[in-house]
Amino acid sequence: MRFGFEKLAQDGAARAGVIRTPRGDIRTPAFMPVGTAATVKAMMPESVRATGADILLGNTYHLMLRPGAERIDRLGGLHRFMNWERPILTDSGGFQVMSLAGLRKLTEQGVTFKSHIDGSKHELTPERSMEIQRLLGSDIVMCFDECPALPATDKAVAESMRLSMRWAARSKEAFGDRPGHALFGIMQGGVTPELREESAEALKAIGFDGYAVGGLAVGEGQEAMFGVLDYAPGFLPEDRPRYLMGVGKPDDIVGAVKRGIDMMDCVLPSRSGRTGQVFTRHGVVNIKNARHQDDPRPLDEACICPACRNYSRAYLHHVFRSQEIISSMLLTWHNLHYFQQIMSEMRAAIADGQFEAWEAAFHAGRAEGDIDPL
């Protein structure tokens, strides 16, 4: 079975469809929980699946450093290693290397850098990134790119984008012919329409199974990000999935889908769960606040996740304050469930031609704020 994408419905620019892979279908719009080091922190793989996730994201940079791609390959590949038999997307490592600006050296060939773990030296090139992702056995492989932090000058963004396009061509050549596995190109170009279009044309000339909108959610703010998404997805092929990397907050996700994005990922729901920040239909709840300590009500009376079905706000406040591991487990489960619920509701709304009405109700519910204290 080969990789494929089918668009099933469209409402405005918002699209609903399915990505077909040998390891299972991915319903779109799709949110991918992040399993940086071969685990979604505080979650069992079967628990992640129970939230509604069809696909996880793994991180090339972190896995190449520890435990090592060759070791994972010897142990049967990333799916077996982490006990997740459904699709996995791996990023290229480019974003993490960008964040190591003080520890890296960038050339036409690639990037040399020092490990943040032990200071050991490594080189990451398009060819090595493709090799690592092949060893991991990921279903969706991302091209190796360079992602400049914003704000940056147009000259710097243009030079970086053109380097990424040259790396994209090398990534495609190194990827080779791998039936059942997909390679996605990554559009760059900052917030400049002309550069975004140039990048998209270069990627289409190379030819990819899917296309990512990269270089956003890196400090430019939501207004600028939406400004780019108002036009950038339209530069990409209609018959391929579109992936917005590293996004985001619930409002960001809904705004991205509204503008034609099919896939997203972010550490936010799991990271926030570990720090006591909870996302609900009525906005954000900080479970650490004292107002919850005597509250017998659930986080969200309409939610069916284990945290809401079986535990009170008072209990969740207590275990968070006591630094009990179950706090991270329950709050992360709730957040991931909420994010997947958003995706499910958007897919249904698009199919019914009711996305605009759903979006209005979504924003109205969050604007209400949390329930009043007792």
C-alpha cells in the first residue's frame, strides 16, 4: 500500500480528508501529539490512542543523540521501540539545531553542532537526516531545512529559504524510492509573500508527498502567522496534505484549519498538563490556584476523559500541589483529549458545511471563561 491523501469535504478554505498509510489512516484535520524522545510524556501509548490520536511525532535531533538511530534500528525500529504501531512523523532536526545557535556552525553542506547532553560533536546534513529517519522507520519523513528565528531581515530570510530549497532537493535524492513512506517538503520565506511563493514553486518542482508551512510560530505572533496563512497554503498543491509545524494553542489550531491547514503538532497540551495549565471549552484553567482546593466539580462537566469523569478539581489541585505523578498523567490526558475533540468537531463541521457556525460557537464558549468559584 502506498501513501495517499484524499480530500473528502471543504467548507471555505477548511478541508477534511484522510491520509492513507500502510500503518493506518490519519483523519484530517489532524493534531499530532509530540513524542520527542519516543514517548508522549506522562502518557502510555494506548492512552494517547484513546484520546483520538491517529499519528504521533518523533524528534530526529533528540533520538539521534539518545538512544541513537542505529540502536533503535537494531531494536526493530521506532514503532516497536515505543509500542506505537500507528503512523509516526519525524521532524528533520532542523528546528532543534536552529535553537542551538551558540553551539552550531552552518555551511552549505549542513550543520555541525555540539550535543546539549554531553557536548559531543555531530554533523547533520540532508543526507544524514534522511538516513536517521529511515533507521527510525518513520512513515512521514520531513526534509532537512534551516529555520531562521523571526524577526529577521528579508535578506537573511531569503538566503535561508534558498539554502533550505537546495537542501530539499538533496533530501529528495537521499530519500530515494520508499513505497509506503512519504517525504514532505517544507516551505520557508518568513512573512514575505514573494519569498513564500518562490519557496513553494521550488518545492513543487522537486515534487513531494506533502508540504509543510515552516518558519512560523517562532516569535512572529498570531496576527503575523495568520497573515501568512491567509495566502501561503494556496501556493501549495490541492491534492497533497498541508502541515503547519509547531502549532499550537487551540485558537491557533482553529485559525490554521480555517485557512486550509490539514496537520499540526505542538508540545503545548502535554507540557501544559505537567505545569497545571488545563484547556477547556471555557478557556484555560490553572489547577494550581487555591480557588480549586475545595471544589468537588470536574474540570469540565461535558468532558469524558478520565480526569473529568473520575476526579474533582479539589483532587487535581491536591495532587498537583503535592507533585504527585498522577497529576501530570491526568492533566496531560485531559489536554490531549480536548485537542483531539476540537479536531473531531472541526472534521464534522466541515463535512456538514457548518464550519463558520462551529467556529463562532467555539470562540464564544472560550470567551465565557471558567465557571464561577463556589
